[in-house]
Amino acid sequence: MAQQNLHEPQSARSVLMVRPARFGANPSTAESNSFQARTLDEPVAALRARVAQEFDALAAALGGAGVEVCIASDTPEPEKPDAVFPNNWVSFHIDGTVVLYPMLAPNRRLERRLDLLQDLASRHQFRIGRTLDLSDHERLDQYLEGTGSLVLDRVNRIAFAALSPRTHLDALGDFAQQLDYEVVSFEAFDTAGVAIYHTNVLMCVGERFAVLCTEAIADERHRRAVVRILENSGHEMVAITPSQMATFAGNMLELENQRGEKVLVMSLAAERSLDAEQRKRLEAHASLVVVPIPTIEHYGGGSVRCMLAEIHLPRRK
């Protein structure tokens, strides 16, 4: 079990980003991700050049806002088209725990790289106390894709999870037991009735606010329960519409800079979908960091939050 006496802040001051080597549309994930393009319709070289620019722009914006960015490089072989989304295979916790997750697509399982963890320990001086490997669930066709499947209220130890082909109750229960989290699970669908592939597409939990596409939660009782739990734990609710969710307005992440100030990072598409009242309410909690990543969103089916694995590990003294 995780050390329950350690208070874990909601917002990390450091993030892991993985610079992609062979980004592209991934046929192995397209069936369960209605947000991604199924095939490339342009030259690969030009596309990957744009992806590199979008990646660098996000890293620079975060660094400029005072957030520490630890950049690792993907390897060209084996090919890993979704390597830019590390939060699906790993999460980092305040007691020194690293969790490795079971992934639906076999070619995404290749993204789990212990050398990246060793680099965080040696080059960046993070302390890893234990590694909890949940990937054995893959043998039973049970999946839980990191903080894509899980939206964590770290302060109150609540794990929100929309059940889908990538988020299964057995793996979810294993995570919750091992890390002492309460689970709030529900079903969520887009306007076409397709299950939302990752929970972090429809919701974001900050320290004092929560963004949620309430209309996506099918069961009214579950919808009310999720809202009540968030409000009872001190979060101001900011509701987004299904059309805003489709532009990744739910795929935000609150971080903290080295001065202790909150920043809320999102894509330009997400920011442009917000109305004035939503923006005002979010800006009351954090400074907005906005970066255009249209190529990654279109072909990868994920946005800014998916590109960032928050590092809550303690530092070596």
C-alpha cells in the first residue's frame, strides 16, 4: 500500500514528456478512439516535422511558465506511433511509487521503458522507492491506461474512471487497493453513443476546480454522484458541452510552477472553444498556458494533457 501519511499535492511541478520518433495514426487504437484519424492523408515527413514543432512549442511554453520539463526521446525501433502520450503507461506518486499500466494495443505496450525511469532517477535525481507493475492484467484482457483512464483527485485520494475498452474494473480495483484510492466509476459516451475512450477527455480535476462534460455521463444517478463528490471535496464545477469535449476542452492539466503558482495547460483548440464565463472561472484558479497542437490532436486522438506525465516523486537530498 502507498504511505497514507504523505500528503500528495494535486498539481505537480515537474512533468515527463517523450519526444516522438515515428509519430503517426495508429490503426491499433483507432477502433476504440473516435477522436483520432484512422489513416494518414499527407506525407509522413511533413507531418512529423509539424509534430516536432508542436512538441517543442508545448515544452517551451511550460518551461516559460516555470514548470520543470523532463524530456526523454523515443527510439525509432520498434515503431511506437503514440509514444508522445506517456501518461498512459506510467504515473508517479509522492511516496516514491511508479505505476506501470496495462495497455490495450500491443504496439503501445512497447512504450513502457524502464530506461526512462532510470534516467529520471539518475539525471534528474528523483527517488523511486518501488515500481508497481500492473501490466500482467494484459494476459486477462484487462486494461487501465494510466492517467488517461484515471483522473485522480490526489489530495482526497479519489480515482474517477469512465469504463471503456481501455478501462476495466478489475485493473482499476487493483490500482485502488495498491495505492489506497477510492474509485468512482461510471459510463460515458459521445454524441454518437460511442464510449469515451479515456476519462481525461471528459474531465479535469484541479486543486479547487473541476471541468466535466456532465452530458457525457449516461446514467443520471452517476452524473449527480460525480458532481456531488467533486463539490463536496471543495471543487468549483465548470461544465463543458459535448462539442467542447470534442475539441479537447476536458483534456486540460493543472500544474504548479517553481514559484508555487498554478498554471492550467491546454491546447489552442480547447481554449478557443471556451466561452467568456468558463474562461473567467478557470482563470480565477490558474494562469492559462495555451499551445496549438492540431496535428497531434488530429492523428493521435489526444491533446495536451495526454502528452504530460506529472512527476510527483520526491527528490533525492
